[in-house]
Amino acid sequence: GGTHNPLAPPFHYFNEVFLKILEALNLKIKANLEKWGFFPKGGGKIRLFIEPSEIKTKNFLERGELKEISGLSAVSSLPLSIALRQKESLIKKIEQYNLPLRGTPEPGIRIEETKALSPGTFLFLKLIFENNLIAGFSSLGKIGKTAEKVAEEVAEELEEYWFSEKALHYYLADQIILYLALSKKPFAFTTSKITNHLLTHIWLLQKFLNLKISVNLEKKEVSLK
């Protein structure tokens, strides 16, 4: 399958952001990337290990201090110099946007040359805050798309999230609302953006689970009392 394709969260986001947040909700899921798969041929392989567990709800209202910055710039069947350009361009963009990140992300961004059926490039940046709150941003290369453009897309998502001052990136908010709602216990989180996709998801969950989930558009806060 496609472990890194433009129509779904890439494996590294799934494993290092989404599954880590589910772990904070007491869900025991581990994932191993056994083979990379880029569009169009795919051919990737992921192995999941899932243990029975009970969801425990949690609030995500504030980020707290930034504790760690890390990332990955990878290529498959392409010159390694592309991965280096992605990394260097991302660092320059972060400086250009004047993001008040503690220190520099440079030491934490790994360079990797991998093998897959299709050529591809991938750039991923992860921020870890207090209380193990995590945010992740990624972009994929394609024919005609420069390494600098890949880096720009990651930096722009990071910039939007950072200056929102909210706890969850809007992708992650939409992903974990299902698990929080299934617990049927009180929860609350703030998100960088209240999207129509999130509102539709909440509407469906209320219908299926007979819940009353509140949305404060001004505060960008979602809660179940």
C-alpha cells in the first residue's frame, strides 16, 4: 500500500503523532514500518500490534512549553541532495517566519535514503510540548515540485499552528474526536482551526452516540461536559 501518499496521513505522522496521542488515551497500539510505499506503485507494508484496552479521556487545552523538535527528510530512488535541500530550506523558512522555537531544529532532522517501488521524497517535522502533547507537519514531493516547495508547505502549516496558540493542530483534532466521544466521558480541547470536516464529524458522533458536544467557535474549543 501507500505508506506515504498525498491522500492520507503518512506513516511517520500516524506513528509519531496520532498513535502517541491515542497512547495518552490509554490505547495500546504499536506500528512498524517494514517497507516504504510512495505513489503511484505503493508496495509499502506496515505491521500493527493492538492490545485490548479501555479509552481514558483527557483534556488538551494548552500546549505548555516546547520540549523537543525533531524530523525526517527522506528520498527514495532520487539523489540524496534533495533530502538535504528539503532540510536546509525548512530551517531557512522557520527563520524567515520568525517562529520563536527554542533553539534550532537542525540537529533533530534526520536524513534518510530509503527504498520503495516508486521514487519519492518526504519531509516531516514534529514538535513535542509539555504533557506529551505532539504536533506534526509533513509534505511530499512530486514531479515538478521543488525541494524548496516541499519545505515551504511544512513551514506554512507550522506557522499557522504556532501562532494559533491552540493545543491541537486541526488535523489531529478531527482524528481524535472519535476516540474521545466513544469514551462518553467529559473532555475538552482547543484546536488551531474549527473546520467543516470537524463539525460534520461532531454532528455524526452526536447522532450515533446520543451526545451533546459543544463547540465554541470564538475560543476554538470543543468539549463534552
